[in-house]
Amino acid sequence: MSKKIKKIGVMTSGGDAPGMNAAIRSVARTCAFHGIECVGIYRGYEGMMEGDFKDLSARTVKGIINKGGTVLKSARSQEFRTKDGREKAYKALNAKGIDALVTIGGDGTFTGALIFNQEYNFPVMGIPGTIDNDIFGTSHTLGYDTALNTVVESIDKIRDTASSHNRLFFVEVMGRDVGHIALNVGIGAGAEEILIPEEDLGLERLLESLRRSKKSGKSSSIVVVAEGDKIGKNVFELKDYVEENMTEYEVRVSVLGHMQRGGAPSCFDRVLASRMGVKAVESLMEGQSNFMVGLLNDKIALTPLEKAVKGKSQINKELIRVSDIMTT
Ligand code: F6P
């Protein structure tokens, strides 16, 4: 019979994402609901090793559901990758009386949690928090929906000036090495072309597509480029390449960058975070460990952490077909 959980630690790690605060709030409130204690761990594994903790009650997490970023801060920790670092963390958690962990982050965060569990048999539960949506075992990671809306709004603004000046814009978006953000915002913002790592369009086909757009009477164009795209040229080199090969185009570049990670979380992300926090805490209370909480067919479901870390999120082929048709 597993030990009764009395005090749960919650932390955020890796790239921050809108919705992380809503998840922290949900973990704290679910603990309070069940009469168990909750402790916030600052700066991910870095703060865990230093014992940088703060007691969280149902009241201390008020007013954060609508805030982007993470009140517990985030950090990437090299030291936690070492056995000594993990021993420091284990001692700090023990000293505080923390007997289970909810880690909110991406695959790197979960890998650390898995190793920690294997070394110390410490109960861990993962909540996927990253705008990239690149984690196996969930249709949505926290922050993804918010980022899609943030980026579509930004591209709508870029289109205003593109059409005013009859320009072609290359817009680079985040997503690390997957194209979920680029593909969805490309369709949502009506981009003339979308470059994603999962599909190598090739330079010639890009020029053909732009020539087709021009011939069809389009005076301005938007090409959305995933930062992990593999066409072999970055957005600035693409600008030069198109200007050299298609003098009829005046080309500009916009790299959206870290603003894609900010902003108030969407209602979808707030609700998802709340659902995931409840499931994470109640699963730990039931004696479960080494799972990631995910959304599958709109149901909250558990995926073994090992599979979440090793699995690959697949690009939606139906969306690729839709984008091909929409760019006719
Ligand atoms: O993983 C989220 C993410 O925003 C990626 O889309 C991006 O490539 C990366 O983080 C940027 O990392 P950093 O914040 O360390 O520059």
C-alpha cells in the first residue's frame, strides 16, 4: 500500500507558457479541497535543490488564473542532471516534508522527474506546459491555444501593412522543431504559404507558389515559417533569395519571438489547466505516479511519463491538405 500523500510540491520548468499559473492554482486548490498541504517550488529544479519553497493555500493562488508566465518562475538546471544535484533536491524536499511532486513543463522537465522517481521512488505527476504542443499523449499542451490566438492576431496586423505596401512578408513563428503553431496560424491567418519542418516544400516550389499568388492577382502575401523549418534558409536568407529571383516582390521579415509565450491565457487554456491540476493531485492521492495528465478526445487521461517523453507528436495531415486547398 503506497504511503498516504500529505504534502504536494508543484513547480514549473522549461519555457514558460500561458496557463501555467492556472495549473498552479488548480493544484493548490485541489490540495486544499482534499485537506492536504501544497508547496510552491520556485525556479524549477534549480529552486528545488536550494529549498526555495513557498507554502500555497487556496487563498495565496488567488488572482493568477488570468496571468501569463509563471508566478513560480522557471529555470533550466544543469546541476539537476547530476546525481549530486538530485540528492540535494531530495534532501530539500524531505526537509520540507514534501512527499509528492507535480511538474509542469515539457519533455525535459518530465525526463528529470522520471530519473528522480527512479532514484528515490518519489511520486511524480507531469502536466504538459509548453506553447509548442510537441508532447505525446495530449492533443493540447498548456499555452498552445493562447499562442495560436496571439500569433494569428499578430499576423492579421502584419497583413494590414503588407497589403498597404503590396509586400511579401516572411513571418517566423516558434514551435522549436515541430510545425503545429505554424500550420494552424497559417490556415487561421490565410497565409499564402506555410513552411513547416514536417514537410520540405523546397525553394523551387516556394517560388512557384509565390508566382501563382502574383498571377492570381494577389498584391501582397504572407508566408508563415516555423522556426524549425528545414528549407535550408532562415527567413532573412529567404527574403534575399526571393528578391533575387522575383524582382516583382518587395519583401520584409517579421520574427515574432518571445511575445508568443506571453499574454493572458485563453479560456480554453484556463479550463484545461484547471482540469489537469485536479487530475494530477487526485492521481497522486490514489497512489499513482510516473504519469502525464493529457487531453485525449476531450477527456482528461493519463499517459505513462516514459511514453510521453519518448513519443513524438504527429503533424495533422488533414490540416496540411486543408492548407494546400486554402492556398489555391
Ligand atoms: O519551448 C518553447 C519555446 O518557446 C520554443 O518554441 C522556442 O524555440 C524556445 O522555447 C525558446 O527557448 P528560450 O526561451 O530558452 O529562448
